[in-house]
Amino acid sequence: MQTHVTSAAPATPHGRRPLLTTTEAATYCGLAKNTLEKMRLYGRKGDNSPRFIKLGTAVRYHPDDLDAWIDRNRAITTSEYDPTN
């Protein structure tokens, strides 16, 4: 049986996927909000954390950046996982 995962939200009228809040981005990635906040604050070895956007005091994540980050972290076994990737 094939499952289909939809994007975080449909494209806006101008064709762009809407930016996500930290809470929305965490849900999208299946992480706790605090995990993204810590990654943003402290970074990770090799700067392997998702890109984010600052708009004034607001922090937002673009779904395409989250998808790219998830793709960079694909692994088949734990022995091939490279956190510096």
C-alpha cells in the first residue's frame, strides 16, 4: 500500500508555499519545538541544522529548506549516518 504525504500547506495565490512558525516546522519534521529552538541557538556540528528566516523578531522556516535538511540527513544504517553532513 502506498502512502502519500502532502506538503505542510497548499501554495498561496502567488504560488509560494507559506512560511512556517517554529511550532509548525517542528510538527512538519516530527520534532519538539524546543529541538528546533536549540538547533537555532547553538547550531550543530558541521552546521547541520535547518535554515531559518528572521523577519524582524519573527522566526520562520520555509518548507523547501526543511525538506532539504531532511534529505541531507537520510541514512540506511546508523553506521553510515554522518552528523557533519
